[in-house]
Amino acid sequence: MTVFLIGFMGAGKTTLGKKLAPKLQCTFVDVDHLLEQREGMAIKDIIATHGEPYFRQKESETLRSIDLNNKIISTGGGTPCFHDNMAWMKAHGITLYLNVSEKVIYSRLKTVDREQRPLLRGLDDEQLRTFIKERLNERRPFYEQAQLSLDTVSVPLNDVAEQIRNYTK
């Protein structure tokens, strides 16, 4: 079984993935962390040094290089939106959209170090709200192509695991 976790930054992909993997007897992989290891620098530095198109290409290459045997894979927020990654993920596993409200995303992102997130750098709280709304509207058509969609804020972890198991039957 291979499950790709997709959704906006702050949706909880990494947090959920780490908890979900043992329940589904899978190994957890975070695409961003794997890419950082391979490039030898943080995502923010990759983008600052090489630009976003380079980052998106490397992100896609990293995604497609993962051994897909029994994996829960946390993707970056933009991963499904570039290089036909969404179609590739759907062809190679189950895509689960962590469909979290703008309000929840804002409450999570307003407390992070925005300088560590290239897309949030320099945004004040009101600009952050606007950014989330606009970017989520751009990305939602990609996210909504997922085979499963759950508001994981209100769905218990065991129920998420059960829905994935049921989908694979």
C-alpha cells in the first residue's frame, strides 16, 4: 500500500503521516525532508539559490524516486500542482487530501517562523490570511482530484486509517 498525503501547508501532512504509518504497517517518508537531504540544504535555501522552477523539478524527481512499497508519503503543499505529479500519484497509490479549513490553516501558520517558509516570508497576519485564501483557491482543483478527502481535524486517526483500508479493498 502507498498513500500520498496532500494538502496545503499547515494541513498536518507530516504530523498525520508519522502517526498513520505504524497503524497501516507502513514506513513514513516526507518528500521535503528527502529533497533537503539530497540537495544538502533547506527548501528555503534551494529556492533562494536556484529558484522555484528548479525546486519544483527536484521535488518531482524526488517524489518519483521513492520506493513505493508500503509507504505513507507526505508531499509539499504545491507538489500536486506541478509536473503532472497529481496524475502520477493517483496512478501509483492512494491520494488523501487533508481538507482543512482556511481558519485552521491560518491558526497553525500564524505561529510558525515565516522566515523559514519561503512563500510566507515577510507577510504580516492580514497578508497571511489573503495568501492562504488565494493560494488555496488556486490549488484546490488539484487537491480535489484526490481519491480520498478528509477533514482530519475532526476525524480520529483510527477512522482515517480505517477509511484508507476500506478504500484499498
